[in-house]
Amino acid sequence: MLIGIAAVITALVVTFIGRPYVIPSQSMEPTLHGCAGCTGDRIYVQKLSYYFSDPKPGDVVVFVGPTDSWNRHYRSIRSTNTAVRGVQNFLSFFGLVPPDENDLVKRVIATGGQTVKCCDEQGRILVLDDEPGATWQPLDEPYIQTSNPDRNNPFNPERPDIPFNAGGRAFGPVKVPAGNLWVMGDNRRESADSRYHMDDEYQGTVPISDVRGKAVFKIWPLGRIGFVRSEDPQ
């Protein structure tokens, strides 16, 4: 009886309050550690904040890939054995097995109504608010792993047609639709973020409805335990 009650409570917590996730890649270095074949950070992602408000610039969020562009390389982590897959799906309700979906973690850079582009003469991302008299504002991003590639090579205003290049340099401008987010990894050279998906139906932005929660704490390994801080770059 007690085991059953504990299982129900655990399932409710995972469904409505939050759950752990594993960082699979280096796209959020140095904030979150991960790489192929290494022990990635385990983070706790809570859902409560976004029941009452939308994600804000600087939040580190986990979201499911919203379009085929984001999910083209995803392969199911479930067993092909029907019985084993059923057990995996069951355990997922209790947070013991990851959900079978392409969950990604990035930082919110711009929100609905704002326009975002790269870059100014110092290589900084620029954001424009959707209000009369607004001007382009450069972002202050102390959390990034590396400065924008070619930081000393000013953005070329004569080539505004360049949407994005392999070095991660110029993109935009992109106006973020209402209810969506522009997200980027802190490790800009190693992050297939909104910049890589501007040809999809959302121009690379992520609907808030696809956000699973806000990363708030690193729970493993022991040497990495600590808070995941939101740092508003605007």
C-alpha cells in the first residue's frame, strides 16, 4: 500500500512539478557539462515557474524539438523489444527512465515580439524590442563559452543576405512570433540552436508550449552540484 502511494506521488511530481534530465552534448558549456562518451551533468528541471509566467531572457530551458528540422537526427532510446519498451515507458512516468523524445537544453535569448540578429561591430547579439522608438540593444553575455567567431571582424552591413554560416557568425534579423522563444547554446561554436533552423515554419524559434521546464539545479556528479543561474543578457 505504501509503495503504491509513493509511486503515485512520484508520478505526480514528475508530471506536474519537475524531473531530472541528462545533458548529452557540449552545447551549453561551461554552464552545463556534457559530451559524447562522458558523464554529462544531471540537472533538475522544474515546471512550476512557467505555470504562472512565460520564460524570460536568460532562463536555461529544456524543450522538445518542435519541428522535423530539430529532430532529424533523433533516434528513439526505447528498446525494439515490446516488453522491454513497455517497462521503459512505465518507468519514465516516475522519472527513472528519460522520456522518449528529443529534449534539448538552451538559453532564452529573445522572446515573443522581439527581433534578434547578429552582430554589431564587437560581435555581440542585438535585440530590438517591439515598441515605438526602440533601438537595437547589444547583449551582455558573461556565460558564453567563446566569443562569437570572427569577433574582430565587424559584421558586414553590405551582406545582410547572409542568414547564417558554418562559423556561427551572421544571422537575422528574425522577429520572434508571440508565444515563441529564440534560444541559443552558451557554447556558440558547438550548438545547433535557433540559428540552424531558420528555414523551418517557426524561423528557428521554439513555441513556449514545447518547453518542458526551467533548469534550476545540477544534481550530479558531486563535483558539479550547484544552481543553474538565469542571467538576463538584455
